[in-house]
Amino acid sequence: MVEPALLPWLPASPPDYRAHCADIDTMAQRGTALRRLAGHALGTNELQRLARSIIQAVNDGTAAPLQSFALGLVSNSTTDFIVPALIGSAARHGVALRVAAAPFGMTMQAALDPASELLQIRPDAILLALDYRAYFNDYALDDDPMASVSAAIAKLQAMIAAFADVSKAAILVQTIAAPPERLFGSLDRHQPGTAAWLAAAFNQRLSDEVLRPGVNLLDVEALANCVGLAAWFDRSQHMTARLPFANRFIPLYAEHAARLIGAIRGHSRKVLVLDLDNTLWGGVIGDDGIDGIRLGQGDPRGEAFQDLQRAALALKRRGVLLAVSSKNDEALARQAIREHPEMVLREDDFSAMQINWSDKATNLEALAERLSLGVDSFVFMDDNPVERAQVRSALPQVLVLELPSDPAEYAAVLLASGAFEAIGFSDEDRQRSEQYAANARRDSLAAQSRDLAGFLESLRMRGTFVADGAIGWSRFTQLINKSNQFNLTTKRYTESQVADYVAAPDVLTLQVRLTDQFGDNGMICSVIACPRDGAWVLDTWVMSCRVLGRRVEEAVLNEIVRRALAAGIGQLVGLYRPTPRNGLVRDHYRKLGFHQDGHDGDAERWMLDVASYEPAALPIACDTSTAA
């Protein structure tokens, strides 16, 4: 049985764990080693030890490539044990976390005091870690339950508003779990005023009235239900140490909070890569043949593999790309996928396949190249522990799920891992798999074309440029936070920060969509240009790598220049801040006709005179009907 509290999708911590920490403390650059060590199933004490190493690395400036993130923490309970667990768990998701916790029970004071440590760290996010006791009494049968729930929601809204007045940080709010004791037994959930009824009503109104862009949900109720309410609530530990839940669940809570932080920073995974033999079906296709593999109804083991396929298909429908990496005879494996009557997944459900006799790490790198994605966006499932170890060693950026011996638990482990944590879901997310399938059709057309110009003309591309209106800004923010390769400055913004830019009359926030004869590519570009001394500084310019080589960047520059002329802007200032991931755009501004003009802090500064710019003639029809 899968025990979520033990983080079973992660490998066990190494027996010489503390020695590993000590070795890391002596390294010149520690981020990669810290993330590798964080990628184990660590207990509370181990997370505390790891947190010390992370704090030291942050203070020494040696935490790269972990990305800095400041978190403010407000709670009605003791957080002394939770803070180091959050820091250790965040490294698992690519984040070097700094935490400032408000004093015990000091909720509104943390927002109203500008000198508070929580505000002094300029938080990227604020976690309002408030449990049931922050709003209701444990046992009271409330005389006016609707008023009590309204008061609780108003209290939370007031806290959010107070922080919004002094900070642009994202806000994380929690659902609440009701204590397990029941006054009426099974009737409690139905009877107004009981703890179960109050918690359910609060959580529903939280979802309906509180959540919005910039306010994200940490579902503590689901966590408590998953491990059992009686286990989650430890009254002895609460009364002696004011712990919000049983101490043994600290790593699980910290992991779920860290997933959200990683998602805000744009570190959610995008691709599920699956082995075939004994992972998607039972047996070895090369030995057992199509008729001999175990898959489908009537066989408990065969049903387990079908269950995993159903879970994978559901992930695909919410925007996760599926791929295959298998040591196998390709023709036979593809035949099984196409023809076996009990297969849930079919060929067109996979965005890419690598079926050969190469090692799995090499195949994952080939898949990353085909999909124009980094391997750090991959999750890998393989029943073979040797293959898992090889990928972990060669590609530590890949999340390799630990799998139990019983395939009946594969789907549970996959979903419990939270590998594809999301802070939003759009139609564009839903269509992502089809967009990659359309990209494959474009590649096929390109292979048949005699010249690039003819190929681009045949695509019949149309770009739509939007700088006003109320749609698309969630995806705009998502694109900024998830893009690493075509990202000139790698700045990250919350939805509330983007909303401020959108509302500023002198700032250009440009979103670009692209369609062609094969379908809608969705939003493929986000640009933020800020005024400075009569110029526009290109603070942010990110693009989807799916549209590389189609001259889209030239079309975007044409539109920026058109808007700059209309706004009386004389120059564009392009910034390029080199990172280990964005070498792809090293010559971006040079190719577009900018000239280098020194540096702006740690970024190269590139200049373009707007009046003398000659717009390029392009194979892209441009719709600027929504132009400001």
C-alpha cells in the first residue's frame, strides 16, 4: 500500500546522509548537489540538516543553479519545525528558499508592521498557514453557523488585503481539515454548526470567493484526509508544542507546499516518459509476443497496468505530454501499442517515442531535443531499478519515480508524486498535446520542402498581438515563469505583478498568439517593455521554443517598434542576462539589428534606434486589430 507520508515516489535517503551533507558544505558550487540530495525521501531531522547546508550556500552565494525564492510564513501554530522542512523540500523543486516566519499567532501584525522581518525579506510569496483553530472552536455546536463561516472568510480576506497593500507577493491559502471527533456521528457533515459542517462550508466559500489570480491554494484538507484525520490531529503535540498537525507529517506538508512554490517559480514538469515492458504492460513484448503480455480485464496484474495507462491518459488530457523510452524492437512495440485490444494508450497519445537499444539517459536527451524542452521538465517511470539508477546518475534534473514491486500501486505513486503540480489550468494547457502533434506535422512538411522560405510561406502563419483586454494574462505569466531557453532575462513574476504591469499606462505588455494551417500554437510570446528616459527597456521577452526558426521574433520586433513609434518612444533597450540555460538567445539582439552598448547591472545592454528601423518583410500575416 502507498503510504504518502513516507514520500514513496522518492528513493530512500543514503545511509551516509550526514556525510553527504558535510561533503556538500565544502563544495565551491553546491546547488546541483543539494538538489540531488533533496531528491530523496527525507525525514524531519534530515531536512533540518539539509536546510543548514542550503542556508549556508545561499549566504555564500554558492546555491546556483537553485533559484532564489523568499517566503513569508504566517501561522496560528508553531512553525519552528516546519521552516527547515520547507527549505529542504524546496531544493527538491529547484528553489533556494529563504523563509521569514511571523511570531507565533501574529497574523495581522505581520502585514501591518512595515518593519516586520516577513516584509523586510521582500517575499515572493506569503503562506497563510492557518488551520481550523484559527477560525472555529473544536467542539462548539455553533448557534449561527452561516455567520461564523462568513466571519472566518472575512478574516482571511482582510489578511490577504492587508498583505496586498504592502507586497506584490503571491498568497498561498490553506483549506482546513475538521477535527475527527463527531457530535452526531454520521450526521455531523449534514448538521449545520458542527466542526465537519463548518470546515466543509468554509472550504467551499474559500474556493468560490477567495481564490483568484495571485491567490493560490494549498489543500491541507486533502492531505489530512489522505493520511487519516485521526492521525493528522495529534492533540498531545498541539497542547504541548502548539503543532498544527502530527510531527511525522511535517515532510509531507513541506513537500506539498514546496511543490506550489516550485510551480509559482515555473518549475512544474511537462512530460511523462514511460518504459513499456513491465511498466505499461506486464511481460516482455520481444519474448512473450502481443498475445502473451499481461494487460486488461480478468487478470489482476493486467488490470494494474491498464490502471496506470488510464492515469497517464488523464494527465495527457490536462496538458501533460506523454513519451516512451524503451529498450525494445521498435516495430514490435509499436504494433502492440497500435493493435493490442486492451491498450488504453495509442500511438497518437504519445508526443514522441524512443524505442531502441540505447541507454535510457541517451534516449531522454533525444526526446528533449525532439520536443524542444529541457530534461528538467521530464518525469520518468521504469520498473527496472538499474535503469532508474542510471538515469538519476546521468541526468539528475529528471524526476525518476521510485516504483514498488506491485504494479497495482504504479498509478497511485505517479499521482501522489505531484510531479505535475499546477497553480492554474487553461484551455491552452488542455490543448498542449495536440499542439505538439501539430508540430510533428510541421516538421514532416519541413522535411519535404526544398527551401526554408517556401516552407514558411506554406505554413500560412498568422500572428495576433494583444496588449489590452482581460484575457490571457494567466498564460502570459505562466509562459514567463516556465520559459528558460528563449528567455532574455529569466525574470519571474507573479500574476499580481503582471496585473500591475498591464494596468500601468506607460508599460507595454504584449502577448502574441500564432496559428497556421496545422492549428493553433496558442500564446507563444510574452513581452514586457518599461519606460526609461524616453526609451523602452525590454524587461522581459520570452518565446516558446516550438516556434523557433519561423521568423516570429522578427514579427514581434516589428510590432514592438510600431507601438513604440505610436507612443513617441525613440529607442529600444534590449537586455540579455546570460544563464546556463539561455545560451540559445545569446545573439538574439545582434541578429535583430541592435548594437551592444555596455552593461546594465549583470545584463548585456543592446540598443535599437526606433526611427531608423526598417521592418522586415515576413511570411506571417499580423493581426493588430486589438492594438492599443
